[in-house]
Amino acid sequence: MERNLWCEGYMMYDGTIVVLYCQPSHQGQGYYTYKANYGLNVQIGNAPSNLRIVDGHTGATHDSYAFESTCAYKYPGVLFKGDEFAWGDSAYAVSPRMMPIHKKPAADLYENQKFDKAVSHIRV
């Protein structure tokens, strides 16, 4: 990757769980999260000019799968131009428009640790 292409990453995605008071009566188990509660998976896209919040998945949904339902994934031309892409944590899959940090065992390599540390210090 050329050094100047880093500036094309202008957006950051992350998923979070919005905890529900109790188990929903309809398909409640689908809302059960890995944190032993019930919730909704919310995808948040932070960009310098706006904040887009996309919801619609149960708490048991993995961030990478939930991201596939976003406008950024389905219609990348709406948010991205040229070589632009979004940064994401290790829960996201690599794609032409998503650059996540490394998962183990690749995260243990020195070069990848340097890259991941640089990504973790990016602020939008």
C-alpha cells in the first residue's frame, strides 16, 4: 500500500449492543447477546461531516454480518469515491471498502502490531 493511500480512510465503523430491558416475546433468543443479556446490534459509521446510525439486527448478530446490511456495504458509491474506505475493528471482514485491524495469529506479528496501533489512534 502506498503511503499516501492512508488518507483515503475517512470513516470508522463500529457495532455496539443496545441492551433491552427484557427478552422480547417474539423470537427472543435471537436477541440474546454474548454478554448474557438481550439487545439490538447497532452499526455506527462516524465520518467527519456526519454520523450515520444503522439499526435493524438483533443483539446476537455479528458486527460483520450487520455491516453487510448498511448502505456503505450495499451501495459503496454513495459514501466512497476513488480509493476511499472505512476503518473497522477485528470483527469486520476485509473488503475493498473496509480495512479492519488484524486478528490472531496475524495480530502477533510485529509489523501488524505497528499497523494496528496506528489504526487504534485514528480519530475522526
